[in-house]
Amino acid sequence: MASDPTTAMVLAYEEGRAASPGERGLILLAVAAPELTVPARAALPVGRRDALLLDLHERLFGGRAEALADCPRCSEKLETDVLLAAIRAPTPVDAPARFTLTIGAREIGYRLPNAGDLAALGANSELSDGTAATRALARRCLLALEDSESLSDEAEAALTEAIANAVTAADPQAEVMLELECPGCGFHWTAPFDIVEFLWRRLESTVSTLLREVHIIASHYGWSERDILTLSPFRRRRYLELVGI
Ligand SMILES: [Zn+2]
């Protein structure tokens, strides 16, 4: 990963252009926590991933994210600022690495969903529908069940519910909900907040602007892309002014 944050953003965007949301989560995590190894990043519970991505958003783009939504009742377009500090969930200490669920005489071990699970799910286009993705995620979170193929529908449903409860208790940052209110009709609703989606949207517009700036400065001065990207934003802005942009 590039050492300067501007180049890291361009590389991350290029790498994730055609990626699934889960894969983008891992790509962004590499920018947020380059000190962690690839397996360590993949093993982070989703809420820990999201806490690091909130840090990254604050570092690169500030502490507010702009949420866009359509009112489910009157279809009015809603724009609202989300204060990232307000959606921080406390990090539970001593969250167990292994949870257990007892069904009849059987004990099933499972763990929290992690960043690698979401990336693996997203890579599989057959999992585009929500139910299949939930089931596949539950299967990935199963630990050491020798006859996992024989898990009944009932057991699988119980496991899915148990995983959801474990996330609520031990990884609450993974399930942030936004309270929204329509300015047109007053309708109230909640929607999940997805930091990956927010970061990616900002990254997309930032990288598009950066590459346009590189093009203009390179055309005038003949400097390399690498040199232009490592200029401070202030100096890039000044050179653009000097060439009359
Ligand atoms: Zn409305």
C-alpha cells in the first residue's frame, strides 16, 4: 500500500472499481489499517472493520457523511448529514472468539461474521438474494461441525438468529441504523448505515477530481503522476490556479 494517503486512495479505487461491497470493505480496510496483515484484516469482526473505516472517513473526509435516501411513502429525496461520532458503538471487551448454540442434544460452535466473510460472499454472484447470502454467511460462521452438511433448516434458522444476537451483543458497530424523517410528509423510518458505501462514494468523486488535476498539471509541467499525487492539496490547488484553472 502506498505510504501517502492520496496515492493510496487512487490505488484503492482502481483496485475496487469492479469489486463487490464486501471486497471493497477489505480494500478500504487495507488503507485504514496498513499495519495489519491480510489475514488479520480478513479476520476482523465486521463491527471492528467498520470502526476502522469510520476512522478512515474522519481522516480523509471529515466527521460528517452525507446520507441520501428516498422516502418510502412519498418518494421525496432526502439528504441528511450523519455525524460519525454519533453512530460509534462501544467496542465490547473480551468478546468470545467462539459462541455455542445447543439444539437438542447437539452443540454447535460459531463465531462472529468477519470482513473476510463479507468479501467471500460478495464474490459469489449466486448469492445476490438476501436469504441465500444470510444462509451462506451462517455456514461460514460455523465452527468445527463435522456433519455440517446435515444441518436441518430448523437448526440453520436457529443458527442465523443466534449469530444475529451475538453481533448485537459482541459487535454492535456492525449494525448501525439511521433514524430518518421525510421533510415532505413527516414519515419516520430506519435504514442501515453502511460505512463502506459512504466511503466508496466519497472515494469515487475524490479520485475523479484528483486524476483530472493530475492531467492538467502534467500537461503543463510534464511532472509524473506519482510526483503530482504526493503534492499537498494546497500546492496542487496553487499550481492549478497558476495554469489558470
Ligand atoms: Zn415522504
